[in-house]
Amino acid sequence: MLRERHPLVAISSRDPDRRKRLQTKFPESTILDDYTQIIEPADTIFITTSDSAIKDICNNIKWQAHHSVIHCSGALTLDVLASARNAGASTAGFHPLQTFPYHDAGWLFEGASFAIDTQDEILKRWLENLVTNLNGNHFAIEGKTAHAAYHASAVLACGLLAGLVGISAELWKAADIDRTRALELLSPILKSTIEAITDDGIPEAISGPYVRGDIQTIKTHLETTNNTNPDISRAYAALALAQLPIANEKGNLDPSTLNEIRKTLTDHLESL
């Protein structure tokens, strides 16, 4: 059971510079270089490493029944914490649906959403209360397929979205405008798009040739992107094809136009 008192905080990091920063930021905490010793001062342990390291780290610690072990991977199930569960510890997955692109971005936890995966009701309530204290939202997720699909969605909405904006800016080289300047010029349309998605939802926020049925414009895009960079052209066509059913929800396309757009995109992808 989680102790009903102010927790003693212990943090482990192999990076000496990070340990110094953590000690400065959390002067009352215990900072350790050996993560296997984290169980001595702590009852509730968050494993916040890369996904590939979680299972090995969990397996290298001698857990006890009073421990609560929580991994912070969105893609992985509770199976990676099997050694802790087998030792009698409570286990959970707790993934913040947020990006932390730089140091000292802890304030981004405020208002974020969190995926919770646990079979332990006491630990579940404790994590839900933690989210409430952060003014956030929480939701349950369970199972390998659900985790993988959810995390793929998060990557599409964050890392790949940022990459998409990057390759969008790369196309401006054809106009002798570098990526940095292009990003500055794209900023207003990016902000208005996010606002439209937030305020109006999907498909209302989708605009452009795929909801208007401008086939010739689409063909020009495919030709130009292919001449500029075939990889970008492939990404453009694949993304356009994948989102076509959603764009069609706006009801502007007749079946003939929709089929022609789909064939144009499919033929282009097959030609690359």
C-alpha cells in the first residue's frame, strides 16, 4: 500500500552532470548513481528510461512487496515489469501525452493527459490523484495492440508532425528560401491550423485541394515534389492517401473525383 505521507524522493541517473542539476533543483532529495539502490529510500519508483531499457532495469532490482513500480512508456504493457510483479510489488504504466523537447520543461506536465495501465486499484487512485493535482486528464489503456496504436498516434501527432513541418519547409529551397526562414513564414498557418483543430475538430479543420477536389493542383504537387526530392514526394502522396477518407467526410467530393484522386496518388506511389 502507498504510504499516506509526504514521500521521500530519490532520483537515480548515470550522468554526473545531470545528477548535479538534479541535486541543485531538488536539494532535499537523495540523488544516486546506482539505480539498483533506489529501492532503499523509496517505496514508489518511476522508471523513466528509454523503452528498450525498462525491462532490464526492472530485472536488475530486488523488489519487495511494499514497492510500487511504474514505467512511463506509452508503447509497452505491464509485461516489462513482470519481475517486480512476481516479487509482489504493485505495477503500473503511466505515460504523459506530452513532449519535453528541452531541459527544465517540467511545467509541461501541467494540464497534460496521462495514460494509466494498472490492475492495482490503490495505485490507480494514487496516479489519478497525481494527474488531478497537475490539472490534467487521465484515461485507461490496456493491451499490446491498444498501447501500440495509442503510442503510434502520439508519435504521428508530435514527432512526425514536427518532421512533417520540417520537410514542408525544405520545399521552400525551390524558391531560394532556407528552412529557418520558411519555418518563420509557415508559423501563422501552423498556429491557425492547430486552433482550427482544437476549436472546430476534424474534418472541419481540413482544407486545401483534397477537400476541394482540385486534381490538377494535386498532380502539380506530385510532379514538383518528385523533381525536388522523391522521398518528400513519397511522404506527401502517402499522407494524402491515408487522410483522404477523412477529407471526404466534409462531403465536397463526388465519387468520380474521389476515385480519380485516389488513383492519382496510388499510381504516383507505385511509380517511385
